[in-house]
Amino acid sequence: MTLSPIEQLREPVMSSEPLPGEKSRILIVDDHPVMRKGLSQVIDDQTDMEVCGEASNIPEAMEKIQHLRPDLVIVDISLGDGNGIELIKQIRSRGEEPRMLVSSMHDESLFAERAIRAGAQGYVNKHEDTDRLIQALRDIRAGRIALSEKMTDRLLNRVAGRHDDGGSPLDRLTDRELEVFRLIGEALTTREIAARLELSRKTVETYRENIKAKLNLANAAELTRHAVQWVLEEGGLTENKEG
């Protein structure tokens, strides 16, 4: 029986660690070239892992996974043509087997559970020391889930059915609604969001209405103000991000 990543928090799965002298092959998916270069240098300095390829968007990542067959994939949340959560879902839906670590500037409390439920095995913040990233890669290659102690406890409480009051109001949003909310905060119009996500304008309008209802926002102006404020606090403007 295959355990979901959430279930693996309680019962880690066995994973084939590299044999002595064999390196874990890692694909980096990030739309920021400087970040890809920095990660590559850190990883290639290790004796037990190496970068086998890089990708900047979802189609390129899917092609590289199919042809390079990496052991591990590092995924950024914010990608130019979509987001890392959707990429993780695509990888899993096609039966691909690499283990995945999300590396993001976004706060763990909002995105880590979404990433794990989508099929990732770990989450690290880009502001953390690179030693944390390397250890997380080794942990997930060994079949463990790589999260902070606080987030692990939170998810275990969810699995056990215990109520958690520590969440954000944005936890009420679906993955797609959260992506639309982020793009609103980046000042994209409804037409631009529809084009970016390959959706109809009507569908985007429906997402906007759902977001307003879930966040108890009275009108479009309040929605835009809240979205912009959140993006600025998260440092999540993709064109200005530093990795």
C-alpha cells in the first residue's frame, strides 16, 4: 500500500538511498537564474549529490523529468507560467517517481501543507541556511519528510483530527484560489490572470468571488488591497524576487 506524504509523517516509507560512491541526481526548477546557479554550486560541492539539470518553467520541468529521470526535484512555489504546487500535482498525476522538495521564500505555515498534500516530501524556506536545504534533500532521499518541527506537529494534529487554531485565513482558499489571489496582488488584471493560468475570464471571476466570500471582503477594491498587502509582506512579487 502506498502511503500519502501526510501519512508518511507518522510512518516514513523506505526509500532507496544511493549506494556508496553513487550520487543522488537532482533537478532544480526555479525561474530565477541566480537562484538556480547558487543552488547548483551548493549541491555540486557535496560528495553524495549532483545537479543533473535545470528548468525555469513547468513544461521544461516535465520534459527534463521524463528524459533525465532525476532522483530528487527542488521546486520553487512561484514560477513564471504557474506555480510549484501545480507542477507537483502534474508530476504525480503522470506517475513520475522523483521525490520533491519545495524551496520557497513564502512562509511555511501557508504553503508547506499544500505542498505535502500535492505530493512533495519536504519544504524549506529560501532564507534558511543552505545546510538546512542539503539535510532536507538527504532526509527525503532516505524516505523521510523534511519539515520544521512546528509544521510537523501541526500536520500530525490535522491527521489525528485535532483542531488547529494557528492557521491563516488564507488556509480557507484552494490552491488555485490562492494562486489567483497572489496574481491579483502582483497587479495582474483578470484578463492577464486568465491568460497566465490558461483559464477563461469567467472562471477567474468565479475564483475572485469565492476568495471575497471566504476572506469576508466586501468588494473588488478590498480584495485588491488585501492581495497587494499580502504579496508585499511575503516578498512575493515574481519580477522583483531575489530567489
